[in-house]
Amino acid sequence: MARVSGCRAVWVRVALICPYSIGPVRGNITTVRRITAHLPEAGVLADMLPLDRLTLAEQQALLDRQRPLLLHAFHAFHSGPVAQELARCLGIPYLITITGSDLFDPLLRDAPATRRAMAGAASITCFDPLMARRLVEFFPDVAGRIAVIPQGVQPLPVSEPLCRAADEFVAFLPAALRPVKGVVAALDALAPLAEEFPSLRLVLAGGALDPEYARIVGERAACLAWVRLLGDIPWQRMGALFTAADLVLNCSHFEGGMANSLLEAMSMARPVLARDVSGNRSLIRHGRTGWLYGSDDEMRTLVRELLADPAVGNRMGELGRSYVLKRCSPFREARRYARVYGRVLGGAPPLRE
């Protein structure tokens, strides 16, 4: 067998198909990079195949040189149909990881190309059991092919810290600017608190995925002295923003499960407050690992409590950190994917937890 320096023997080679690799930071990019980096420890040599930088002919040529035994597509709509076509040309199987909008956005989920790709996949993976149940509701035929693999997480490096006043309370919302992320709703919900508590600051970090929505957010933020809009921030600098935050928000109207932003915040002992949707419930245990809110009033009540007593947030941050470090190991995540690869290829490798 071939070996990768410092890793166990490599028993299989796979290509991970990622719809995005450049541009604004997205959860899919973070997920694919993390899994690619850790798969060699599980005996899998992994290559990334970025769809936003290669034509179909270039993708085929690259795979002809790499000769993977399996294709792994992230996002059923954006990557699934490409994986299906490439797998057909190479005569190898493929699997799909459901990441969020491919399940919760009807236009993407119900697209004929999505349904064909799901029907042909040897296996379907998702991040949590709640998502798996929803998956079977819309795609009953995949019930016997689903594997639930929780997301892993790594604490982010901390470079230069965010400049902030000692008496400020910083709520941090990391979210690419598109409607599903609920940024405008967060501004509306927090505005009354900003008048009540002059110390409140909201820091927004995320690239413009929807230009019109980004314009609306930018115009609103420019009129609010308590809001700071940073734009797209490289992954390497996000650790400093998490460290400076008193609270990390997730205001998404839907999530694919175990959002990377929440995982990263929790791994760095930052308390989290997230909209009460199924994807966030898969990670946050209300009052035990973070908080969930179902309405603007609930959101304001929770933030008001933290403003009055920041020590409550610090204690919750430590509980969240303990939770994700025990349950969200990136090494265990990679081994679980390796087992799925083994089943698809007819024989799981001898891996240990």
C-alpha cells in the first residue's frame, strides 16, 4: 500500500467535489477543507475537485490522472449532478453529502437534476438525525442508504485581536449576506436593545452572496452607529473575531445541521444564541450548551440577560466548549466517512475510534 507521511497506510483514493473554493467564505468550503485534511489519518487519500475553477473537461482530465475509486459530492444540487456524470464516465460509484439548502430550499431540492443525482448515489450522508428524518420525508427511496456523520471542528487560530472598548458588549454574527441568514431580521430585533443599552455592538462578518440583499444590509448598517459591517473575512482571521465576542449569533431561517460558525464559536468557549430551527437544535441544547430563540422578543430577553450579567455567557461558553470537544472530533468525523467509503466499495477498512 502507498503511505502518506505521518499517516496510516492509504487503502483508497477519493475525490471530494466542492461547489465553491474561492470567493466569500461558506460553510461548504470549511467542511470540505477540514475533511480533506483529516482523511489521510483514516487511510484515505483525498483530492479536492473545485467546480468553480474547472470546466467539465478539466474535471474529467484531472480525475483521469488521479484515478479515484469513489467520488464524494457536497451539496445535492450544486455537486450531485456533476458527480453523477463524472462517475458514469469513470465507471465508479459516488455519494452525496446533504449540506442544507439542497434539502430546505424547494427550488434546489425538487429540481429534476437533484432527484436524479440522489437516486443514483450509492450512499447519502447528512450531519444529524433530524436532518436524516427530513431527508426521508422528501426522498423515501434513500432511507436504506443514509449515514449520519456529525460535523467535526477545530478551534481557529487567533491573530491580531479585534479592537473594542472594554465596556462594550459585542454580539458577533458571522454570516454570508443572503436572505436565508436572517441578517436584516437580526438588525430589527436588536435595534430596541441598542437604544436601551448603549454598550451593545453588533459585528457582522460575511461576503456578499446576494448582491441586492448585501446592498440592503449595507445601507441599514451605515445608519446604525452600533453596527459594524466587516465584509468577507478570511478563515485565518475569524478566530480573533470569535475571541473578541461576548456572544455569537446564528439567525438563519434554516440550517443544514451543525453550522460551522456555531461549532467554531463553541470550540473557542464563546456562548451562542441561535434561531430555533432543526439544524440548530441538532447542536444546541437550550440552556445547557447555548440558547435558542423562536421570536424577536425571546432573542431580546436572552441578550438583555447577558448584558446585565456577562458572567452567565462565560459559563455557557465553557459548557459549549466541553460539549463540542467531546462530540465533534474532526478525526472521528474522517474515520466515519472512511467507513462509509469502505461499505460503498465493498469492504470497510480496519479503523479504530
